[in-house]
Amino acid sequence: MKSPPPRRLSIEDFRPNSLDEIVGQKPTVARLRRILDGVRNGVVVPPHLLFHGPPGVGKTATARAFAREALGEMFEVGYTELRAYDDRSPQAMTGLIELSRHHSLGGAPFRIIFIDEAEALAPEAQLILRPAMEREGGWSVYILSCNELNALAKAIQSRCTLLEFTPVDAGEIRRALSIAIPKTPFRFDPEIIESIVKRSNGIPREAMKLLLEEGGAQPPS
């Protein structure tokens, strides 16, 4: 009887699960940790957050990691994500906002709603979102991410705590690789690692793509 084929790796296998695994972005992670202190003390509901910066530097990963730490074991019932490829019509946004006005199921203290590439929301959808961020009653926290801050309505920006994400230095790319490589069957010579660091141009997601490219080209052991 043939054994099942090994599971294929994808970039999703390397996404951080906690803020400790986020590479670079030290000022942003420090602010998020301060917010989490208030959440854990039962003192505050997090503010709405707006992560902005170029693609691939960890905005989505940080949103998920923050939500996991804020919601704990209630993450699965308290976290909702609207990705760039999901329905973003005004009708869909109205449904999402209606959801935000109700307590989350399962006893989570609040709901976290993450909207990826928020600048791609149509103007009408942004108009629907704006008042919802004011009157959701403390039951829902919005985390928005965008690549181009100027493309997002100023009225939405003003309702969020803005946190900037930037490309990271070579040392942080090496740290990302040191976390990722043990999750793979690959083995790399130091010069290959340095080549990945250089070609990634400070973008962690690009480093993970290059890791899979280089590792996938290795002959089976």
C-alpha cells in the first residue's frame, strides 16, 4: 500500500502566529503590546486600528497575531476577516456591519473585524463603514490594512490609530528565515540564505517566496 504523498508547503505555512514572530516593525509591535496590556487587565476595548505600508511586510500577519492574543481561546468565534478577493459590495458591507453590532458568539469580550486592502473599498462602501466605526457600541473592533494610505478616506483614518509598516533590515529577514526553515525539509548553504536576504529587498513575504523557490528546486532526499 502506497503511503500518502507528503503535504505540499505554501507561504501560508510561514505566517506568524504571535506578535513574537513578527519580524521588524518594532515600534508598531510595542504599541500593540501596550494595547494588549489594557485588554488583558479588563480595562479597555482596543481602538480601531489602521495598518499601512507596502505589500508583504506583515500587515495581515500582525492583524491575525494581535487578534489571537487579544481574543485568546475565543479567536475562532470572535475574529472575522474580509480579504481582498471577498465580496466588497455595499450590500456585503452592510451585512458585515450588521454583524458588528451584535455580541460575538462563544463569550468573546468583543469581536475583531479585519478588512484587508481597505483602500480598495468603493466610495459607497467606505461611506457605510464610517458611521459603523462610531456606533458599534464597543462590541466590535475594526482593523484595516492598506497599501496606499492616501487612497483611504480621511474620515476613516481619523477614527483609527494609525500604525506604519515598513520594509525590514537584513537581520530581520534572516530571523524570519531562521523561523521558517525548521518548518521545511530544506537545507540551505549560507550563500543561498544570503542570496534570499539580498533579493527579498526587505520584504518578508518575498523572502518566504524565494525560500520555497530555492527549496523546491532541491533534488528529493
